[in-house]
Amino acid sequence: MESIWMGIAPGLHATRVVAMAGPSQILLKARLSKEPVHPRALATLLEAVALWQGQPVRAALSAAGAGSTSASKLYRETFLDDGGALFSVVWVPAGAARPRQRLTGLGSFRDLERLVIEEVAR
């Protein structure tokens, strides 16, 4: 079964999200608030995309380690839910995604696109 590839990158002012069907088709691109208000927000977003598209989501969360000052609710809560058949999430250290010029609008998403292609698609 095909899967949706998703990259999530929390930052100082916003969390960027990109969902792709393969290495070239962008399905969803968003700039959300820095941290979710509800602890199940990310899991619910991943579930919603999986249910909408009818395919499981394989996501990479690019964030600093849990002991750092950027430890947010986003990834502390995410790994409490295994996602079942709908989604899976892997943690990738912040900075591991290398920039690549392709996505436009809503600011730069180059690093997330590269993260999805290199980490989620393998």
C-alpha cells in the first residue's frame, strides 16, 4: 500500500507541516502555531490526513531532543500514541534536514521536503 509522507518541524514561532504523495507531489503545506493547544492535536492531524487520503501516513518530526529548551508538547505527546495502522512517526534531530529549493508560499519548506524524501521515504 502506498503511503503519505509528512514532515513536521516545530520552530520558535510556528510549526511547519508538509505532506507529500511521493517525492514530487505536495498534498498539504501549513504553518501552524508554535505548539498545539490539545495534547492529541498532532496525532489527530496525522489520523485525519490518513483517513482523508485513504493511505497511512509516515511522518518525520524534526525537533531537538527532549532535554533541550525546545522540548515542546508537540513531540512529548506524539510518541505516547503509536498511531496503529493510520500513522507512524520517527524523530529526526533538528538540523538533520538539508535545505532544497522547491516549495513556495508560506515561507521556506525546503528542509522539510528534503527530510520527508530522505527520512520518511526510505
